[in-house]
Amino acid sequence: MIARYTRQEMARLWSDEHRYEVWLQVELAACEAMESLGIVPKGTAEEVRARVRLDAQRILEIENVTRHDVIAFLSHVEETAGPPARWLHLGMTSSDVLDTAFAILLGEAMDRILEGVIGLRRVLRERAFEFRTTPCVGRTHGIHAEPIALGLVFARWYAEMGRNLGRLRRARESIAVGKIAGAVGVYGNLSPEIEARCLAALGLRPETVATQVVARDRHAEYFTALAILGASIEKIALTVRHWQRTEVGEAEEAFGRGQKGSSAMPHKKNPILSENLCGLARILRADALAALENVALWHERDISHSSVERIIGPDVTTLADFMLHRLRGLIEGLVVHKERCDENLGRLGGLIFSEAVLLRLVRAGLGRQEAYGLVQRNALRALSGEGRFADLLSDDPDVRAVLSKEALEECFDLPHHLRHVDAIFERTFREEPEEASG
Amino acid sequence: MIARYTRQEMARLWSDEHRYEVWLQVELAACEAMESLGIVPKGTAEEVRARVRLDAQRILEIENVTRHDVIAFLSHVEETAGPPARWLHLGMTSSDVLDTAFAILLGEAMDRILEGVIGLRRVLRERAFEFRTTPCVGRTHGIHAEPIALGLVFARWYAEMGRNLGRLRRARESIAVGKIAGAVGVYGNLSPEIEARCLAALGLRPETVATQVVARDRHAEYFTALAILGASIEKIALTVRHWQRTEVGEAEEAFGRGQKGSSAMPHKKNPILSENLCGLARILRADALAALENVALWHERDISHSSVERIIGPDVTTLADFMLHRLRGLIEGLVVHKERCDENLGRLGGLIFSEAVLLRLVRAGLGRQEAYGLVQRNALRALSGEGRFADLLSDDPDVRAVLSKEALEECFDLPHHLRHVDAIFERTFREEPEEASG
Amino acid sequence: MIARYTRQEMARLWSDEHRYEVWLQVELAACEAMESLGIVPKGTAEEVRARVRLDAQRILEIENVTRHDVIAFLSHVEETAGPPARWLHLGMTSSDVLDTAFAILLGEAMDRILEGVIGLRRVLRERAFEFRTTPCVGRTHGIHAEPIALGLVFARWYAEMGRNLGRLRRARESIAVGKIAGAVGVYGNLSPEIEARCLAALGLRPETVATQVVARDRHAEYFTALAILGASIEKIALTVRHWQRTEVGEAEEAFGRGQKGSSAMPHKKNPILSENLCGLARILRADALAALENVALWHERDISHSSVERIIGPDVTTLADFMLHRLRGLIEGLVVHKERCDENLGRLGGLIFSEAVLLRLVRAGLGRQEAYGLVQRNALRALSGEGRFADLLSDDPDVRAVLSKEALEECFDLPHHLRHVDAIFERTFREEPEEASG
Amino acid sequence: MIARYTRQEMARLWSDEHRYEVWLQVELAACEAMESLGIVPKGTAEEVRARVRLDAQRILEIENVTRHDVIAFLSHVEETAGPPARWLHLGMTSSDVLDTAFAILLGEAMDRILEGVIGLRRVLRERAFEFRTTPCVGRTHGIHAEPIALGLVFARWYAEMGRNLGRLRRARESIAVGKIAGAVGVYGNLSPEIEARCLAALGLRPETVATQVVARDRHAEYFTALAILGASIEKIALTVRHWQRTEVGEAEEAFGRGQKGSSAMPHKKNPILSENLCGLARILRADALAALENVALWHERDISHSSVERIIGPDVTTLADFMLHRLRGLIEGLVVHKERCDENLGRLGGLIFSEAVLLRLVRAGLGRQEAYGLVQRNALRALSGEGRFADLLSDDPDVRAVLSKEALEECFDLPHHLRHVDAIFERTFREEPEEASG
């Protein structure tokens, strides 16, 4: 978490203060569950809640002696809330608190990220419809292929973000699991009933078979889902960078008043937000790996996952939140140059319809490979500057032997080529509910 | 795919021969869709199917000239099936075939993996019930903590494999998507209707908004789900390795007749299967990364993902299949030494009940930290060999001031400690349907 | 290792046959060392060498029973070479053979890769000099920045490959280490003297403090060095892909006679070799991770690294060899379009000299930020099509207040801008010896 | 960088304040180089240095408008140092400052890490000699193999850390490269001479062929070298965790006065420092990946690497520094239980000498596989509790047919087995200079 890439709400969420609040919330929920079952005197939780004054600094001081964070926390609660606090944590182990609290924090963080994805999709949808009928060239391998509608690019991202939404929601569900099952998960001095009541109050499910901790395959799913989100963001950002290339120029990031692109070259307007997003995606990808290494703990747990999660828990969610926010602003502000789209579309002088010519020749009775050869030879001549593609075809006796001039001309038909765009839009934006879930 | 880690069925699945068969299946399904819509003469697909003779070697020869695999395939189909073959691939692009076929292949591979997980779970369930009442020591940080039932360990793995089942099924669903949408995904010379009929016949859904290819976030989900499966397998294997340590000795891999553990030391019986599984999990983890890097392609596609998928598609699924098979055999054959479980359980002379003593002291009125100090000082003395824990407690006047000898003895109660194991079992094996899907 | 990406020599190097030959080489070198020290009867190695007939298939059959590869090998040697073979492997453990042989194989593989890097550099050097004086636009963030000489791009790659050469040579040195130190590395039934003689004969050094195996940080260095090589190759390939973009068109991969770029679009010429290289770099990067996870083995060794190395040893080196070969051919055949370089250079109408104008204003007495503002406002007007940059500047009274028309014109001076290119070339190609080692 | 894992010196090194100081240092060194060449008025740098007052907060405020960090910095310098500051940055681009400064910062960070490695080695050496003659069991696959001397384990780590030292020094050298070569690296408004003077003053070399930035393969080497260091630390920590297992008990982390091992179980003493180190190694490994993805930038640079480096630059070096410090303390304080070493050594009743028996049988004339069978059958009987190994051998008529009771007894000879330990020590600690460099 570096300030530059941290939005305020996430800073608060991952602060020491908030973490201790959530720990307290877990301890008190467990206490109340025990109260309801007659194990702890009625009113204990309420009394503690009334008296306790959490001081993050003081807790860290105590931890310097005990070298154990939860014990330091409990000592501090006891020193400020007094005797009733001795009923807290009864039969519990630190991880009952830590893992349950971590589930709450990861859930809160994911809720913000989900909001971010939903907000981003709203903007993508708007811009998709804005450019629904704007033709531009489709490129494969970076080479002009055939025309598309610019709006499809945004529609595609919308659909992909829908899939991310599904994955992230499932990931959230996957980690919405706590445990109040004691030192090795067998409720030695607790009971499934206490756990059930406590976790229900916190909006969590119990781990099916806990060890000292909740199983980490759940968290691996959470962090890999975020790595995929990162890769999807990278994909969008990468397209923007390509669009903004000087030679392409079809779209560019908004350039702020007072902004400077380069300390040396005053003419520069660079796609720095997109480049930044591409970089941050690498961090999400890398951190997913550490999460995958966290799954295989020793026996009923070892604590090697803890340092990793202290780092990647805040870092990955904070970056994901930041990236979504940044990307949304970028898409909202994206300046599209339709005239450059048109210019580029015409750049190859009709070569982008070579497939239509090929198919027309096949329909006229040529074998596929034979027709391919005919079209390719004229296309390569056009590419090397020997003439316009349509003219070369028209002058090629082998082509003209099977196709009339009119038949040839019909191949260069943009509206025909894009006739199914509406159907794709309908499917994409109608499918919303299903898409969102999966 | 190295022979050593490849089961026969997977070798067949990923062979050139099978791949070409699936390509043909896709081409013919598209052709039949076009026939049904009157675009291609009725009976074309049937005629091609009757005449064609696929020869993988010959296709590779042609590819050496064209440097394009699908064109080489089509040329070969045309040279063996004759004129009707010219109707194949009409309006299609290579990726219509490749991506649709890849979805079929990945689906077939995942079906075998799912079978493997289901088979593994069956064995885990059996062994869980076999050791449901076998006490053994629970360990956290590798250190004796409190007792558990050995069967819980298998139950835990069963539950985790249930979660993997859910993730893998969703991953299979995620990639069960084809496209017959042409060069840049706008159905320039095709139609959504053709695609719908073709894919329905193949058991696939259409990509919502295709480019030249199906979006690779889908595949990233597939490969990360397999990486998590690998990590879960690693987790199980790691426990077996720990159990088999000479000093622990609670369980060991079956040792075959004629097997030799070491070329130098005839006394060795090593957990080599488990170690092997831990290694292979690293490959699955690493390859997931490459899949994550495959998401961000240029514009309507670049082909950088292709070489990656040629390698990790076969490798990762083949290894996952192999690992599941190996692990299932390992678990079936695992030799458990109950007497060593008992011996280890007693090794710390009752220290594993230190929490029970602590809680008894708290219930007797001590503050939590005060009680902790009392128990810890006796525990540390016991650890350094100054006497048995129970005796030391019994001799400690501060302890005895609040607890009677009888009260102390009641703390060392194994059956009480394990009283909720049945409830956990019931929850785990009853929850099957939900667990499997979630 | 898939055939598509495997050159013949590497296939041979990593074949079962060659591996067994190297194992035999190690066993015999150890045997001869023992002969020279009077531990084994003189002539044993020679006799075994004369009699033995290695049959890879037969060895795998035996391994199916013993489940131990080296024991299977030794049994086979004994069954074909007869009684003298019983003196082989005396006091040795399997890893004495395996690790020493692996060092030899990795060394052989690296020798081919080093050749590949050297060959690639030769071609890069040639093309660097070919385009030493060819101006083209330099781009940062994908946006036109200032002019460069095209040859500098090749010179840069030449220098980077020189650094890779240094890293790879050190990596080769790092793993050129064997061990003949027995089961746990203490020479229990061997001696440092035997090891020294055996390894010297094989061109290896002894591991400083062995366990059962050679330390794996050495191999991690080897595989991370190859991952960096992969990233450097990716960097070159990525530039080619950018050059070949339809809108840029400054260079393109050679297009073979008979080659077809797309099954649908006969006009396509795609940078498929470069894209392929970008994909393969991901595999090298991913596999380096598995190598890093291999370092931390248990105690005197566990065998989890073995399955990983069986896969990544052949895969990574084979791919690296293939990639270097492919890249070299690509660079040799690269078609450069100088006219497009010129065209692109002029595209922004002189904006690429905005820094020169800025500096001239500073020298004329303006503050840096003030001068920046003046130049930026004219540059942004030029970018939005309001006129040519030079004209706008010339018409701007604030500019003209400090700079004459002549002074302005002097800012747009390409030869002046490139006056230090020769110095860079001299430094790069003169520095060869140092560069190669560092 | 989270406070918990950040030592004060590293916090200072990576603070905004220090970064700006280093930027200033670079600008002034460049300015002085220009002064010496008559390009900038003499005394400019001195004047700026005297007047400037850097205020990190203020710089960030300006950046919020310009969205460009170096321009914000320069504006701030100009606003506090006045007119002479306009001579700064003449002909330079931001990356001239940023990359040169980053090299200085990474160098400073590495210097601390190198100190950490050297300090760690000192402690490892001491403990190696302390336990040079302490026998303990060697384990392969976690299973007792043959005896070793405990000191060898420390000696091994010492040697491995020597190799890390070599890699890290080379990595430091690799990034000790700056550039003052302008917007696209051709010295358009600068000269190699200015760069040479500036960098010499800063203790750096020039990039051979720069783009706008220094090549990132250099940084990839830096971060992969740190990932390998992390893996070596993990390896040591993993051994400590194994040693401290309750059943093994050969060594344990020092347990502080007042420390608490578990909030639930007062008897716990857990190897939490080692577990923590294992976790942090995962972060170093993961971050190396992001560094590898940073190599392939577009054309003369894109800025996607920047966000990655802002995160991993401080994080990785800070963690490495922390880990080395923590590990050194851990090794210094490590409590070794020699009596447990002895106890474990005897646990298998002599089986750990099975190889010696095997070799004696071979020397007595048996074929290797025949002898192996004889020893294995007695060893497996011993393992399953049918008697002591030596007794069983002695009672086996097939063994006794070739070996006398005395000959058998001679096989169980610990001092003989460890006779070469001194030679290994001599080699390890004598080889210091060479080891350190390579």
C-alpha cells in the first residue's frame, strides 16, 4: 500500500484501528453467543463494549513484549474494560479471531471492488452505445483485418467485466467463512453451536472442517480472481495505449489543464494512466502466486501464510480498487477521434474486404485454395504499392473469368459487413443477469 | 507432457490425431448449420465425412509450406475428400475452428480431471470414517497443540476437494464457449444463427462478444483453478511427508514388493510419491501465471497466447490427471500406525491439555492473563524436563489455591475434548450436495 | 518439449539415451578415480565400457519394478557388463550420479544457448551498422518523441544480449558443480580425493558443502538467467510487432513464398514469429518460478525438485535454443521500409523538435517553466490541427519576442540531433570484451 | 513496505525526502558537468545547492496539477532556489534523473543487504565451528539416512550465502548504471562527455545504448538475485522449523522472557520467526516475476515499469534487509539440544549404517544387487520391529556366510563415517575469497 495508489476508504479499511475494531466485533459476537448459551454471564459483551477504549499504539507496545498480536490486543482490552473482559476469548484461539476478522475485512474490501466493477461496467455500456455505429478497422496481429464497430470494443469489455463480477462474487462467497473452533478446530472448549451463533451474527458461514485456521484454498481463489480482474484491466489499458499511438490516433486519454507530458518535450501527451494500469496488473498477478503458495500449510496450520497476507491482503485489494477507479475515469474521459478511425479504415484501399472477394470466388465455383491464391496475389501486389486492390482484381483476367465488375464491387460493402452488430449488442446487454452471475 | 507423468487417455486426448478429429468435427458442425440454413448444399458434411481420411503426418508436411496449421488441415481435407470440401470453412476464420476445438479439448480434459477428483473424494471419505475415532495429536507450527481425531484430517481434505470440484466445474463452464463469428467476430460472412446451431450441436455456448478469438480471461480461470487444485494436492502430500518422517512415523506410503528406497541405503522407505506431487504442484502454479499473461491480447487478437496454450493446455491437464490418480492410490494404500499416533499423543505428558487448565482457572475466577502466566510457568518447566505437567501443577500452590486435585484431573480428558467430532463429520458428509457446488 | 519448438540437437541432448550415456560416463569416471586410488581393481571401468550395451527401453522396464531410476540403470549395466560392474557406484548414492550428470547436461544445453546468443549478436551487429545512419522517429509511451537512428535499436539489442551472455556464462559456471560425496554429503564411504579426481575428469568442480544433492540456488540462478534472456527476446519481438503494425509499417517479418497469413483473409501478413516469441517468453518466466521454489529442500534433501527439473530442464533450455534460432532468422530476414521511417518521422510536422525550441528559449533567458508553457501551447495547437508547429511558433509574438526566425529554424536540425550516434556505436562495439563478461 | 517488516534505515532510504535529495544530487552533478564544459555558467550548482529548500509535501501538491513528478520537483526547486535553477535539467529528460537516481537508491539499498549477508555469514561460521564435531542424523526425504556433523549444516548455509553474496554484488554492479542522454538516448541536446562526468561523480557507469531509460534486464537481474536470496533464507528457516518439531526437538528458536506462544495454549513455543521468513520469501519470489515482466517495454520506453518499481523497489529491498536481520538474530539465539540429536541418532538402532554393511558385502564378493537384497530384507524387518538391525544381520545365515561378527561390527562406526568433516570445513572456510566472488 503506497499512498500514491491508495484511495482513502481503503486506507481506512486496512488501518490498525479498523482491524482492532473488527477483532473486537468478533470477540464480542463470540461472547454474546456464549451468553445466549449460558456459558458466560449475561451482559458481559455489552459491558465490555461500553468500557473499552481501543488504542492501536498501546496495543503495539504490548506486542513488543508478548510478540503475539492477539494476546497484546486482549491484554489491552482487559486493561481498559476491566474484569468483565476476562470472559472474552473463552476457549478460543487467536486464529478464531484473526481468520474470522480477516474474512470480514476481505469481504468489506471486495464489496468496494464489486462496486468499482459495477461502476466501470456502467460507463463501458454508455460508451458502447455511443459508438455502436462507428466503424473502425479490426486488427489481428496488429495488422488490419476487417471492419468492426467501435462500440463492440466497449461491449466486449462490458461482457468481460461481467464475468469478472461473477468470479469476484464467488471469491467473496468463498472467503465469507469464519471459525470459532478453538486451537485445532475440534471445539475442545467450545461448541459448533457457539460458532454458529457467533458467525451468523457476523454474516459468515463456519468452515466445514477447520484446523486452527480456515483453509487457504479459499484465499487462493480470492487472490487469483483479483489477478484475473487485473489482467482484464490490463487488456483494456493496452488497447487504449495502442489507440493513442501517434500513427493510430483513434482515441486518447483526456489531457488535463496544466498537465505536462514530458519534462523535456512540451509536445507530449502520453497514455500514462493506461501504462500505469498495465504495470499494476503485474503486481496483482505476482501476488496471486504468493497466495497459491500459502495453501499448503503444515498439519493443523503453520503461520507462514500470515506475513504474506499482511502484505497482499491490503496491497492487492487496494490496488484493485484504485485501478478500477482510475480505469473508470479513463474510459469516461476517453477522447475518440472518429476521423482517424475513418482514415485508418481506408488506409489499405479495400484490402480489408479480401475475404469477401475470396468467398465470392468460392461461391462462383472455384476451389477454396485456388480462390485464395487468386486473391492473395492481388492483395500482395496492392500491399507493395502496385495499385489499388479493387483495380488490380478488376484487371486480373483469372478473376474476371468468374466474377463480373458488379459482383466484385458488391464485395466492398461495409454496412453489409456490420449487419449483425445490433444482434451482438442485444445479446450482450440483454444477457446482463446471466452474465453477471457467470 | 513427459511420458513419465502422462496417463494413456490424456496422451490420446492431446495427440495430433485427436486434435484433427475435433477440428473436423467443428468444421462439419458449422457446415451442417449452414446446410440447415440453405447456405451450403444439403449433404455436403455427410459426403465429406464419408470420404475424408485424416493423416496427421501429411498435414504437418503441408504446414511446413503454408506455415499455417488450419490452412494445411483444410488443404489436406480437400485433397482427400474432394470437391464437396470446398464448402467447408465458408466465411470462417481459423480461430473459429481452433478456439471452438480448444474448448472441446479442454472440456474433455476437465471431465477426466473431475472424475479424478470425485474418485479421490470417495477414498478420502472412506479413510475419514475409518479413522473417525482414532485420536492423534494436533500440531500447529509443527508443535504439539491439542488432540484431534485422525479421521478429521481426511474429512478436511474431502471438504477441500469438494471446493475444488466446484471451482473446476465452474472453470469448465467458463471455457465451454466457442465462436463461429469470423475474422473479427462480427459475422461478416456468417451469422449468429449459424453459430448458434453449430455450437449447440457441439455442446458449447457462443462467446458473448468475440474478437477473432474467445476471450482469454476464461482460460485464465481454467488454469488458475487447476493451480489451486495443485496446491490442495500439495497440501495433502505435504502432510503425508510429515507423517512419514522417522521421528513422527504416524503414517507412510505403501512400499511395493521389489521397491528400493535408495541406491546407497537399503533401509530407506521414502515418501517419494508425496514429494513428487509437491514438485508437480509447482509446475501447475507456474503455468497459471503464463495463462494470466495471456489475457491482454492486442486489439481483435494477437497470437502470442497460442504457443503458451500449446504447451500448458496439454501439460497442466495431463499433470493434474496424473496427480489425482497418484494421490488416490497413495491415500488408498496409506499405512497408518495407530500405535505411533498414541505414542506421540503422550509425548508431552499432558501439556496438550494446557488450555483446559487455563480455562478452568479462568472459570474459577482468575483473570485471563494471570491464569495464563500460572499455566505457562508450569508448562515451560515441564518442557525443560523438570517434571510431568500434571504433577507440577498439582504442586504449584498458586494453582492449588483455586483448583482442587480433582478439578485439575478433569482437565486431562480426551473424550471430552473430542466430543464434537461426530458433529463435524455429520456436517461434512451431509453437506455434500452444497459443498460440491460451492 | 513439444516437437514444434524443439530443434533436433536439443531433442538428442535430452533423450533417454543420452541421459543414460552421461550417467555411465559419471559412474565410469568415479570408478576410474577409485582405481587410481587403489580402491577398485585396475581396469574395471575399461572392462565395463567395453561390455556394456545400454538399452533405454529395458532400463524403464526394470524401473517399473524397483521404482528407482538409478537402481534400474545399475541393474541393467550389471546384466549387460557382468561381474566387473559390481564395482560401480561403490559408496555412492544415486544423486552422486544424477546431480553430476544433470550438471553435464545443463552445461551442454547452455553451450548451445551461448552459441545461439553469439550468433544472434553477430546478426544484430550487422543490421546495426546497416542502419547506422537511417533516421527514424523515437517513441516513448508509443508517442513520437525525438528522432533516433534505426541502427541504434539493433545496437541496443546487441548490448543487451551481451549482458545476457555474461549472465548465462555465470549461470553455466554456477551449475558446473558435481558431487561424489555419498548419501548425506560426508563421504562416509568415499573421500574428497575420489570426488576431486572424478569431477576433474568431467570438467566440473565439487559442491563446497553437499547434502545428498548439490544446492539448488545454483539451478535457480540458471533458470532465472534464462528467464531474463526470454524477457530480452520478448523485448525485441515486441518491437518488431510494433514496427509491423499496419499504421507504422517500418519493418516486417519476411513473408515466405507459399506462406498464408490467414485462412479467411488472403491479404494478411502477420508478425507471427515475433508473437510466438512473446508467448514463449512467458513460459520461461513461469518456469523460473518453479526453479525458485525448488531451493528450499528438507534437511539433507527431499526429492520434490526432481519432477520439476525433469520438466523444466529440457523445456526451458529447448525453448531458449529454439527462440534464439527463430529470432536470429527473423532479424536476418527482417524487411525494413525506410520510406515509411521517413514518412512517420515527418508525421507530426516538426513537433519532435519541441525540446530544441524549449532549450533555445531557456538559453535566450526565459525560465524553464515559462519556456515550457510557450512551447506546449503551440504544440497542442499543432496537435489539434491548427497549423504546422514551426509556423505557429513563428507567429507567436511571445516566442518571437525572444527568438528570431533564423534562431527558430535552427532548432529543426536532424543531423545535429544525431551527431553523437557514432560515439554510441563506437562505445558499444568497442566495449565488446567487457560487455560480454559483464 | 509495512512498518512491521521495515527497519528504520530502510524507511529513511525509501522516504520521499531522501528520494528528492537524490534527485537533486543528480541534477546538480549534471549541472556541474555542464559547468565544467562551459555550457552552464560556473557556480550555478553551488548557488542552487545553497538556496534550495526541499519540501516533499509541497512537491506532491504541485504534482497534483502537473501530474508529472519530475516537473513538479523542478518547479519546486525553481520556486525556492530562484533564477539559477533555470539552468538545471538542461537538455535532460525526466528519466535522466529518475533512472540515475533509482540506480543510486538501489545501490544504497543493496549495500545494506550486502552488509546483512556478511553479518549473517559471520554468525553462521561461528555456529558451524561450534557444532563441528556434534553428530546428528542426516535425513533425506525426511527419513533418517546416515549421520552428519551438525556444524556442516551451518557450513552449508555459509557457503550458500557466499554464493548469494556473489550474485548480489554482480546484481548491484548490473544496476550501477545511469544515463544523462536525453529524451530518446541520443544526447540530442547533451553529449556523452557531460554524461561521463556527471555519472563518474555519482559513482555510476553510463548505459551502453540508452533509450529514454536504462534497460530493465539489469533490474530483472537485481530482483531475481534477491528472490534467490529469499529462497536461501527460506531454506534455512525451513530447517529450523523441522528441527523444532516436537518429535524432533534438535534445536529451537530462543523464547523471549514474557513471550507467549499461543493465546489458547500456554505450553506453546513455536518457530514463528522461521515461519515468518518462509512467508516473506514468497513475496520476494512473486515480485521477481513482476520485474521480469518489466523488461519488454515499447520502443524507446513505455512507463508501465514505473508503478511496479515504485512498489517492488522499496518492498523487496526492505523485506530482504529485514529478513537478513531477523535470520541473523535467530541463528545467534538458536538453542541446540545435543541430547535430542543423540537420541534421534540412535532411534533406528543402527539402520543408518545399512550402506556400510552393503558395501562390506560387495567387497566380500557379492554382486551389488544381491548384497542390496540381503541388507534390505533385514532392514525392513528391523523397521517393522522384529529386532535390532545388527542382531538380525548377525543371525542371518546368508550374511554370516560372507561376513564375520567382527566384520559386521566394524560397519557401525560413527567416527569413521565422519572422518572427512574437517576436510569439508577447511575447504569451505579457506575458500572464502573465491566463494565470496562467485
